[in-house]
Amino acid sequence: MPADVQEYTDCYNVIHNQLLAEIPGGHHSAGGSSSSGGGSSFPTALLAGLIVLVVIGAGAGAYAMTRRSGPPSAP
């Protein structure tokens, strides 16, 4: 697992605890995690912002293509 994932999430502890729970006679350490809950909203906001930018870019591109082609020519 990359160092930044281990530092900012608690994925390592969740996976480790689940693996220990699967081992017969293993000790599952229940308890709170050391990470704060505030970090989970940043990726969602970033994803929403990127989606908005893509939609705006696609709309601007479509508008530019219609302006560039001009009116249809008569046969």
C-alpha cells in the first residue's frame, strides 16, 4: 500500500483487522480509528468539480463546433 494511503486513510488497519478475524483463533482488535472523518469529503468535492468542468468543456466544444461549421450550404 502506498505511504500516502497508509498515512491519510485507515484502509491498512481495516484490511489487517479483517484478515485477523478470518484466521481461526486470531485476535480482532475492535476500536476507533486514528483518522479523522473530514478527509472523506475532499475527494467527493474534487470529483464533483471535475465533472462540472468536463460538462462545461464538452458544452463549449460542441458550441464551438456548431459555430465553426456555419450554416448548411445549399445544393
